[in-house]
Amino acid sequence: MKEKDIIVELVRIVENIGIKIIEDRLLRKGDYCRVFSNRYLIMDRQITNKDKIELLATALKKNDIENIYLTPKIREICTEKE
């Protein structure tokens, strides 16, 4: 699976569980946060694909994904970052 395909799949899953992704120019990579009941993943739009995968996987790990179908590759990515 190519990095771009992994990112597309991770973005789909993150958005499906209700996390809003915001891409902007930042002075750092970004991070996952909660504001009241809203969940956000804020990312610098110029980071590498590897960093995007890391941020997306981190956001998934911080939420309940046990009942969500993840492809074996995506599940591996999410569990290896622990």
C-alpha cells in the first residue's frame, strides 16, 4: 500500500468517526485536540506524508476504534505507534 493510499484511508476513517481535519500553515507538525465535545486534528499542510500518517494514526488511537473495520495495514499502523 502506497503512502498516499494509506493517507486517504486514514482520512476517511478519521472523518467517519467525527474528527474534523484542519490543514493550515503552522510552525509545527500539528496535533489532535478536543474543544468541548468537538474533536479536531490540526496539521501543517507542508509536512511529509510520513508525518501525516503518524498524526492520523495518533488521532485514531486516542478514540475508540475497536468496533470499526480497519484493513490489516491500517490496524498495523495504528498499533505500531503505541
